[in-house]
Amino acid sequence: MPTLAERTELYARFDRLTRVPMLVLAVAFAALLLVPLLFDLAQETDDLLEAVSLFIWGAFVVEFTVKLYLTPQRLRWLRDNWVDLLIILLPMFRPLRLLRVALLAVKVTMGARRVLLGYGAAYTLAVGVGLVTVAAVAVTYVERAAETANIKDLADGLWWAVTTITTVGYGDRFPVTPEGRAIAAVLMVMGITLFGALTASLAAFMVERSEENTLDVKLDEVLARLERLEQAQNAETRGVQP
């Protein structure tokens, strides 16, 4: 049996290794749950998507089980990761798929924050692309049946999601249902957060580069002084030689 210190170290290592892959799987899982609701698929395609969804759900179960075993404080960890627990416990029946997508959106938001803190701008952009895709699919599903809807297909949904997450908001496409407006509100908040994180990452990168350049200049000055001292010492040595 591993000691408490060993479990803590293993948990931290496992968390670092799985953080980005599980975030990608969460985005993919949400898309897989929504696609059959948006499009009339052949039975073979629907079965394939269901099999892939089950595989990803199994990955969630494995990650959850391993982390629950390794964490030193299990009750506190369960309290902090209740979203993961609900995603695993909820059955995969079609009527509950939108609820699962909502939970996955929360999981993606929480996971994105951790990834952004650890990895920077490149992952910020990747998370943004994933959020745009999920939001576009979700808003298309809830909007397309409304009588006054102007988001009729996935292309409209993608255009709306891009203009919303960037807070541009042209106004040519907008949700008219309560569900669609709720998705819009979440996406706008997440867009502000993502672009704020991206700006912070770029600022940190510029500051780091500036510090590196300053350090290089100081190092060059030190080396130049050492070289002058060495030359002076050599000249002095040659001057005292008989």
C-alpha cells in the first residue's frame, strides 16, 4: 500500500497527465450527445456514436476512480468534484442528454481554468474552439424549432457562437428562446474569461521575454568585464616577466 505522501505525489502526476486529454474528451462527449439530436442519422452511425460515447464515459469512470483512490481527502475531493460524479451516475438515456451536456459544459469550464493556469495561450485558443463548437450545436438544437428563430442550422449556430464568444455580436443571428439565451449568457461570460486569460498569457510572455533580454544584456556585460580583467592580468604578467 502506498503511503500518504506517495499517494499525493501520484495524484498530482496523474492529474497533470490527464488534465488536457480529459478536457478534450469532455468537449467531444458533449458534441457526441448533441449530434444525434440535431441530425437524422442512419442506425449504424447512431450506434457508432453511441459506442464512442460509452468509451469516453468509461474513460471518465477510470479517471474518477483513480483520483478517488489516490486523493488523501476523499470526502473533500468528492465535494469539490460533484460535477464529475453526476456525469458518471446519470444514465445515458436520450431525454437526459441535454442535462448531461449542461454538466459537461460546467466540467469544461472548470477544466479550462485549470489548463489555462498551467499551459497558457495555445490551450486557451484550443479551449475556445471547443466551446464555440459545443455552444453552436447546443443553440442550434434549442433554436431551430422556434417560430421566430433566425438560427436554423449549424452554420448559423457556428457564426452566432463565434460572434458571441468574441463579444462582437453583429446581431444578425441571435437566440429567441429562454434556453438559447441562457446558452448565450454562459458563452459570453466564458468568452470574456477566455480572452482575459489569453491577454494575461500574452502579457506574461512579453514580460518573460523582456526579463530574458535584460538578463542576457547583464550577462554580456559581466563576460565583457571578465574578459577585460583577464586581458589586464595577462598584460601585467607579461610586464613583470624578466
